[in-house]
Amino acid sequence: MDARPVLKGWAVTVSLAAAALLLLGAAGVLHGVLATRLLRPPATLDRTVVLQGTASYTDTTALRTGDLQALYRRQIPVTINDQVRTVRSEGPVSVVQETWTVLGPDQKPVRASTHTFTLDRTTMLAAVVPPNPSAPVRQALALGFPPNPQPVDYPFWDVVTRTVAKAAYQGTEVVSGRRAYRYLLRSGGPVTDPQVRTALPGDLLVAPTSTTLADFWVDSLTSVVLRLHYRLAIQATQPGAEGTLPPVPVFSVDARLAPIAARVALAEAVGTQDEIFLVGTAAPVALLGLGALAAAATLARLVRHLVRATSRRDQAGVRLGPDVT
């Protein structure tokens, strides 16, 4: 008997079984790995988020000349450009630079600062260095929330005081039709960031302190910040002839996401969700279907092989069990 057709049939069966396993494995990879990577920030990033609000600040020139009427400028309309760009990346770790620029009504900078972070894009945790040289390096969020955020508290870096504060979970709300987790960052203390201190009239004002309040409404699926309310207030004391005077306000800002920035954030969340559905659900389901078809074809061929083998043994006079007399 020629064995080649039998061997060929078994080869096809094994190939179908291997294809089924490969398709099922590919479905798992798409759902578990690629979908998760879609939530992670890209290795190359250059994005600017725009906030709008008001700022109040001490006029350095008026302070030096003693012009009390122009000493403190109140509720000046400002635009804040928060630019985040990648300096370099290696695997999931990136060195990212954030530039924060406050522009007055004439579009001239009122305040500006730049900070650099080394962060893991998988967790969004950055290595942050406290002002005390002997203190250990800590891990905290600095530029956003992790992929697939949870309704829990997160450690968050306050660049002004250079301390780790808590972004406390406040509840779940609906923002622009999407489920969002609300977090409140509350921080305060002595101003220790060198760039912030340099921007203050240090020879006339001493011991600056700050208070930061930031409300984040974070998309529960994509971690995109859909809404933001940021408040910062810095005050300092002024030495006088009879001793140190009570604290005076130096700089404050109250700003929210600009309408265009909010629309861009919403579009980003919706687009990312569509990509997650395509890669993490639709494609794996299709692959699972193909895998199931391959598995069914494999099973059908095995059954046919068994039937044919049994038929050949019967024709050759081979009994499958003992005679019963």
C-alpha cells in the first residue's frame, strides 16, 4: 500500500493545528501587549497644551522704585503654554523636557521655567530629586497619569517645592460624555526650585512659600487629561527697618485648559479608544475565529483519518476486540 497519501494527510493536519495555535497566540498578543502599548506615550513626543486664566504678580520695577500703586498687578489675563518634548528614548525609558511659559496679554513672557525628567513611559513614574542632597531619589508622577489609570491616590511631583505630594482620588465623573477619574493635587511649602527662586526679587523678598492646587479629570480608559484646573500662589516676606514685614503675595495663577486644548484632548481620547478596540478587540476576535476554524478543520481531518484507518483494518481482516462465541 502506498503510504504517501496518508503521510500527506497527516502533514496537512499538523499544519492546520500549528496554524490554529499561532492564530490563538497572535490574538492573545494583540489583546494583551499591543493594546497596552497604544496607551503608552510614544517614544518621540513634542506636544504643547494651552491653558488660559489670570495671573497676579509683583512688579519688580515698582518694588525697587517704591511705586506702591503699580506694585502688584492683579488678575492679568494670561496664556500658559506647557510644552513637553522628548530629548531621547531607550526602550520604555525617556528623558523628557517640560517648558512652562506664562504669556501676558501682549504675548510677552511673564514667567518661564524648564525642567527635565527621566521617566518610565509604562508607568509614567519619573525619578525625582528632593532638594536635600542626602535624601534618596524617589519615584512620582510628573507629566501625567499612567496608562489605564485606577481610582486610587498617586504620588505626584511638585516642581515648585520639589517635594512629592499626593494626587488624591476624588471620585468618578462624566466629562464630555466620557467616564473620568478626578484627582486633587494639594501641595505647599518653601519654594526650593532654583528657577522659580531666580524669577523672584530675592534681594527684596525672602522666605518665599507656595501653595499648589490642581484638579485633574483623567479619562478612565486612555489616561488623557480631559479637564484641568491649576492654581498656584507664591508669597514672601519683606525685611523692613523694624524687622520682617508680614508675607506679601508675589505671584499667583489660576488657569484651566483652553477650549481648543479640551477639544484636542477629547479627540485624542476617542481616537485612542477606537485604536484599542481595533487592535485589542476586533482583530483578536477575528484571529480567534480563524483559529477556531483551523482547529475545527484539524479535528475533522483527525476524525476522517481514524475512520479510514479503522476501515482499512476491517478490510484486512483485523479484529478490534476478541471473538465472542
